[in-house]
Amino acid sequence: MDITQDTNTVYLFLFGVSILASFIDSIAGGGGLLTTPSMLLVGINPLTVLGTNKFQSSFSTFTSSRNYYVNGYLTDINKNKYFILSFIGSSAGTLMVSRLSDDILRTLIPILLISVAIFFVLNRQVKTDLSNYIVLLTPLIFLIGFYDGFFGPGTGSFFVMLFLVFKNQTLLESTATSKLLNFASNFAAFIIFAVQGYVIWELGLIMAVGGITGVGGRIRDSHSIGRGGLIVAGCAGYSVGDIFSNDYNDFPGDLIDIIKVTSAHEFFHAIQFGYDGWEFGWVKEATAVWMEEVHYDDINDCHQFLNEFLLNPHQGFNYDTAQGYGSYIFFSYLTEHYVDNSFVKNYWINSINYDSWQQDYSIQTLDQTLDQYSLSLEHVMKNFHIANGILSSNSELGEFHYNEADEFHLDQCL
């Protein structure tokens, strides 16, 4: 190990990374795309990165596997056979990678990271039915196990795709099976790396605690795999970078306040991508800004976006992504007068029903969600525009007022 920075700071940083990575992994896979480069970044040598990563990942994949089993999703009758195949394949991959020098691995790991990301970017959806070629499943499980032992990031998504196309399992069943096989490959690699001395035990335990925290002991209906998993990881990685690698000189207001609302905004983007990463830009930004207001109502950084929105009432929500920032006020209007905060969650749940990759279904999704609350889009929009014309905090106006209208400071809009 060659950690060149303060150990406590490094451990705290990697603890946070492991929470985020495990949360991403439990939803869609791809958490290793955060932990591996983060550990290399702080100066840990490549084989120790791989060994310690397998140690901590064994805890989180075991926890996920157990949760899926308890909830009745781990149903594949051949799961024990697949477990053994993954275990053996990973052992072979680990033995091979451990024979490579640090210099070779420092060159190879970034290439593998980029290659895995490109693969998922070019393979947007998994719709092919390969059940007639089920004979290929056994060697492919071995090969993916080998890959996990040799490197690892993206393994969970590879396993999910495998069981979707070869066994026609549901997404939850495929994810459950993938977690079990991923535990097998992680544990096999960990044993070999540990024997060879490539595990930082205290760091591994710290990251394992973070990993179990990220899994959170819960299962949600996972709707993003493959490319979606990488998008979640990428978005979360961007969020971390945007929060911690930003001087915020271009933002008005107090620095701590800006960091607070940015954290709420960017983290909610990661949540959104766990549902539908292809939803139109306006609604991603509108609900992320809305989330800022929900968590930090007293900061009101979101008010800066209202001029652009209110000066262009003729433009629809889905006119462009920039319009979306100010569109948060629509969700604020809804939750002030008609619905509770569950509305936004239900919107994202409903977004799963549409293929947003090539077409914008955001308005259809909005209409569907409003219908669940016995509301019509036409009625809400009419009252919303009236409220925007009045812009008053007078509660006697009922649904034609905003609680914070007097704080909007929008003289140029009136």
C-alpha cells in the first residue's frame, strides 16, 4: 500500500464513496466504477485496490443476496450450480491478474474502465431473446466470473443481462440471481487476494460498513440495468465531483447554502436515473430544483430560475432543458395546493411505463400521475397560469396564491 495522504481523511472519503457505490449497486449495478478509481486516486497500488474492493464488496453483495432471497426473488432452481461456476471462474481470473505487475495494471485498469462504460453506452436496452441458445449460459457465467476476478466493475449488470436474454427472467429475478453470483465471484477473489496479502483489512471493513449502509437493507423494483446502471454511477460520480470540485464562484449566495442545495439537486438526479435515465431534461431539472426547495426551504436559491420561466409563459414545460429549472414552480404549486410530496415519487414510478429513449413522454406521464390524484392536467394548468399572473402570497386567493410569492423578487416579470 502506498497511501500518500492523511490516512483518516482517505478512509473517511472512501467510506462515503462505498455508501454511494453500494446504493448504486443495489439499484442497477456499476458501483465498482466509483470505488476502483477512487481507491487508485488516493495512492493504493492496483492489486491491493482489487483485493480490498473484493473484500468490502463481498459484504454488500451478500447483504443484497440475502434481502432478495428473504423477499422471494431468488427463485432460479439452478442457482447453486451457477454459484459454483461463478466462484470457479472468478478464482481463475484472480490468479491471472495477480501475476501482472503494478505498471501493467495501472495502464490496463483505465482502459478496462473506459471499455466497460463504452459497452453499456452502445447497448442501451436488453430485448433480445436468446433462450434457444441456453447451452451458452454455462460458459458465459464462467467467463463473467473470470472477468470479475480479473477486474470486476459492471459484473452485476453483465449477469443481469445474461439471465434476461437466456432465461427470460423478470428484471427483479435477474437482479436477484446476479447478486448471488456476484457474491460468489467477489468472495472467491477476496480469498485469493487475502492469501496473497493484497487486502487492507481496516479499510475493507470501513468500506464494508459503508457498503451495507448503502444497500440499506431494502429492495426496490429495479428498472435500470446495463447502460442504466452505468448512467446512475456516472451521474452519482458527477454529483460528487460537482459538489466537491467546484469553487462556486459563479453561484450567488452563501457558499454553505449553495453546497446544500447542490447536494440535494445532484443526489436527486442519481435517484431519477434509477427509474428512467432517458426522461426528458425539463422534468429531471424541475424535480431536482423542487427537491432543493423541499429540503432547504429557507435558502431559496431556486428563485433565481423563475425569471426565465415566468417571462416565457407561451413556452411549454418541455420546450427545452433550460426551461426546466424554473418549471420547478409547477411542482411547488401542486404540492402547495393539491397533492403531497409523494406526487413526485409517483411521477418517476410512472415514467417507467414509457420508452423515453427516442420520444418525450413527460407530459403523458404527468397526466397519468395527476389522474391518480383525481386531477386533470387541464384544470391544474389553468389555475397554475392564473396564479403565475397574480403572483401573490395572499392566502385568501386560495389556489391562486403561492406561500412564498412575496419573496420571489420578480419585478422585471410583472
